[in-house]
Amino acid sequence: MIPTVNDTEEEIGAIAAFAKSLGTVKEMHLLPYHRIGSDKYAGLGRTYTMAHIQPPPREQMERLLAVVNRAGLRGQIGG
């Protein structure tokens, strides 16, 4: 989940509905955006263009998890 990119209930609901429609998908993992690799950009002399993006709060991830569960998939936060 990347804030401002794909972190809305509507977006996750659409992805979950599509996954469910395939018939073979039973679960969906929600992976929150993190900045773990951002220091590597400095080491490479590159600009980290997503420095302004903050990881999503746990409360938002829980709301998105509920959307996945309502779609009929087993949801999980993290891998």
C-alpha cells in the first residue's frame, strides 16, 4: 500500500473483487509501504523521489484489511 497511489478502500476493494473473481485466489496480503531501502539511493548518488511519502498508519491498514475480508478473501497485513 503506497499512500496517494493505491491506499483507498475503493482501490483495495476493486483489487480484492478482481482477485476473488478469478476463483483461485483465496487470500490477499497487504504490504504497507516502507522506507527501508531509501538510504541506498543516497549511496548511489540518486534522489529518492518518494521521500515525502509516509508509511501508512496501522489504523488505515486495518481498515483496508476489513475491505479485503468483506470481499471474501482471507486478508493479512504484511507478508
